[in-house]
Amino acid sequence: MPIPEALRGWTHEQKSVVLASFLGWTLDAFDFFLLIFVLKDVATDFGVSMTKMSTAVVLTLAMRPLGAYVFGRAADHYGRRPTMMVNIVIYSVLEFLSGFAPNLTALLVLRALYGIAMGGEWGVGSSLTMESVPVHARGFVSGILQAGYPCGYLLAAIVYGVLFPYIGWRGMFMAGVLPALLVFYVRRHVPESPAWSRRPAQEGSTIAVVRKHWKLALYTVLLMTAFNFFSHGTQDVYPTFLREQHHLPPHAVSVIAVVYNIGAMLGGIFFGSLSERIGRRRAIVLASLLALPVLPLWVLAGSPFWLAAGAFLMQFMVQGAWGVVPAHLNELSPPEARATFPGFVYQLGNLLASVNATVQIYLATHVLGGDYGLALGLVAGVVALLIALLTSLGVEARGVNMGSKDRSSLPG
């Protein structure tokens, strides 16, 4: 669907909802990826190995399902808008406090709590957005919303490249309090979801919903596990790969990260919009399979220029597949738990994939003789094929009425 067509018929309130949800996910990702860029520096300051330091990433990812459940339940019961505001304040404050951690143990506790807050934002923001925008624009908006994740990565890369030499890793974490300012915009300009407004009380527990739709829940958790290995397997250790294997300075790592995150944003919008024409599943399968021929350039290139080119193409495909996910999961979700179900299964997939950084670092340092590139390539190649297979075996509900409790339109 051409982008101008997708933008037709929008109200001012709908535009505000999309902007707020995009910024909420962008700034959440910004806070998360600040740690990715300084793993080595924090490990050095605390006198621990990189494998131990990667536990901070694992804990953040592992705690996200709890956040998806807690904040999703709150959003289904009290509304999407107030829950989003509370969520943004909590993750911003926890990020700020991380800058004061006196040792690794304290930092791990703060990153675990931050993971709870981070886990809540995606489900609440995506449900608010998908329930608010015109049906014909869901694919395009899905790409826009998911583009917030690489946009946050890009902002973190810029802060790392420009400010890190002056403020250090502690100052970078303290800068993570800035997203709290977004609450003022949400409070002033963002209305409540019209779908939730028609349902003043939550119907049934999340456990009851999952039990009723257990096949759908199991399938989406498996799919999101593969998706999270795809994203984190191509992102979390990549700056370390550039620094440790190619010995690039922080500025060069930052520039390459900016380049591949621009590719990620463009890919999410492109494939999200494309899914409105060819279907959600076909768009996901196409993006994941196109990542395979990019693998050699992505990890075997010998110069910063070609590394940046390979990273741009890889993230165009990875986040291209991801760009379909917000629409796809929300359309498949049972309406009585739409703020909880998509975020919960997404973050359960994150939990199962949370070992990615540790596994890749261990493979590189203990099995592959320091070859981070091969460790990255192995994970990316396997999960790209797995995503294509799982997606092709699934169903979709493109265009389903999100204001209705009737699930008869769902295939399968």
C-alpha cells in the first residue's frame, strides 16, 4: 500500500497516539541499548569478565515477560493511556539510578527491575495504537511503531559516539532519565483507546484467556522466541564484534550503528506497508529469507565501509520482518486481553531468547577462537530459516475488527 494512501482519513488524536507510542518504544529501546555500547567498559570498571557482564543483558530480557503481564493487566483494567504514563516514568527513573550502581550486583538488580518496566511498554503501546488507527493503515503503522526500536538504538549510538568520551558509562545511564518528559505529551495530547473505552471492566484473567487459546499462545511464543533471537542475535553483540574483532574505535562503531539502524527503520516501514498488500505472513517470510544472502557481507567484510553496508542490509531485513509483528500479533490477539496477550507472548519469547548474548560471547571466546563474526552468523542464519518456517505454518487475521469480541473471523 502506498504510504500516502495509508495516511488518509486520520484524525489529530490518531496521529498523537502513533507519535506517543513510537516515542515510548524508541526511548525505551534507547535506555536498553545504552548498556549494549558500554558492556566492555562497565566490565572493566567492576573487574568482571564479559561473560559475567552479559548477565545484565540476560536479566533485562528475562524480566520483560513479568512486565508485560503486570502492565498489560493494568492496561486492560485501568486503560492504556494511564498505564503507559506510569510505565514510562518507571523505566526512566530506573535507567537513571543505574548510573549510580556501586558494583555489579547492584547494577544487576537495577537492570532486572528495568527489564520489568521495559517489558510493559511494547504491549501497552502497540494495543493502544492498533486499536486507534484506521484499519487500512495498520501495516504501515506497524512498521512505524516497530521502527521505534532501531530508532532508540540509533539514538544510543549517537550518544555513545558523541558523549561517551566526556561523560563515561555512568553519565550515559543518567541521560536515560530524559524519556520521562514524554509523559507530559501523553497526558496532554493522547486519548484513551476507543476499543478499551467500550469495555470498562476487564473480562476474565490472562490465564483463562491463555488456556482458552492455548494453541495460539504456544505458537506465538515459539514465533516470538525465534524473532527475538533474530533481533538480539544481530544487535546485542555486534558492537562488541566491531570493537574486539575489528578493533574499531568508539566513533567508528557509533557511525556503523547509526547506518544499520537507519536500515532497520526503513526496513520496518517498507515490509510493514508491504504486508498490507501481500499479507502479514508473506511479508515476514520474504524479509527473513532475504537476510540469508546478506550474511557473508555482514560478518566477513574487511573494511568499515563494507561492514556498514552489510549491517545496513541485514537490519533492513531483520527489522523488516519485525515491522509486521505489532499488527500481526494484535490482530491475532483475543480482544479481551489485547494489552496483555501480545506483549506477554512477545516477552516470553524474549525470556527464552535472553541467553543469546551469553551464548554468542561464549561461542566466540571459548569455542570459535575469538571469532565473533561466526557466532553472529550462525545464530542469524538458523533463526532466519526458523522464522520463515514457523510463519508459513501459522495463520493471520489481517483487517480483523479490533473493537469486536467475535473471534469467528480468525482462521484456524
